[in-house]
Amino acid sequence: MSQVESIAPGLRRWTAWHEEWKDEVASLAVDTDDGVVLIDPIDPPRGLARADHVLLTVFWHGRSASDVPGAAVWASKRGVRRLQNRGVQVSGTTEDGALPGGIRAIPTARDSEVVYWLPHQKAVVVGDVLLGAGAKPKATDDPLRLCPERWLDGSSHNQLRDSLRPLLELPVQRVLVSHGQPILRGGKKALATVIA
């Protein structure tokens, strides 16, 4: 596990090894008025394992949700049954109303996956529908790209772009991806390049 990195006021990021991916994947901790919120936690570092809420972008990111005792777990309605089958008890759904800390869920064209808008940090949090550049990006690598179309459960890249277009109406500064390097400045421009 890497160090917890502060990337904006009230926003921390860490990565941990994912055995299936054979790579590091990222998780986030957000300080809100409703307590600490972990997003897609994997192997939460000591001190963050006592969060108040866990938000999941997609059901298979429930990987360490059960390791956060007493936290309310939030996920898309479309993924609740699959999370329960994995032993994760969901407290509320992203469609049921207000999420902690004013965080907003935006549905995507991919079945059961949402992206989150963190208004105080002006950040978009993405599970798998968008991927960042690798750990050692080349000058020719795009900082952000769509996931492979085969991951979209029958949807197309055009449908995915359409579902993500509302993000361009937000004052996005950061795009925080699970896979690859986060975009910490110029997030809206990077998004526009991929989804416009």
C-alpha cells in the first residue's frame, strides 16, 4: 500500500495492490460535514478504516466495504443485489436522495456504475468507465480515455459519452480515476477531450 496523499483540502487518495488486476488501484477519503466518506476503498489505511460512509462507483468495487465497521454503504440500485451476494450490506442507494457531504451521483451508460461529483473539491470520481494514463505515461499518452467498449455490457462508447456529458456543465478541476494517474488540474479540459 502506498502513502495516503492529500490532493485537495479534505480529500485524500491512496492506492493498494489489486490481485485480480495485478496493479495498484486508487481509493479516496473525503472529509464532509456528514463525516468521513471513503470511495471505492481497498485496504483502507489505519485511521481511515473508521469512516462514517462508503460510496461505491460500481458493485465490484465493494472489495473492502465490509472492512469499514459501522459505515453506511451507498451504491447504485442496479448493483445492490450483487453487492449483497458478496456479503456487503447496502444502507442506501445513490438514487434514494441526498448522499453524505452534498456528493452527487451521476449514472453512466454502464450497467450499475455511477460517477461522483465532489462539489467542495471540484472533483469527479470515476470507477472504471474512464481510465487515466499509466504510472509512467509517455508524452503521447492521453491523460484520460474511455474504458474498452467490451466493458460496457452492450452499451456503446457513444452512449457512454452521452451519459457523461452532464459533467461538462460542472466546474471540474480534478478527475480522480481508480485506474491510472489522476488529473489534478485541467480536469474539465481532459473530460471535454474524451466525451465532447
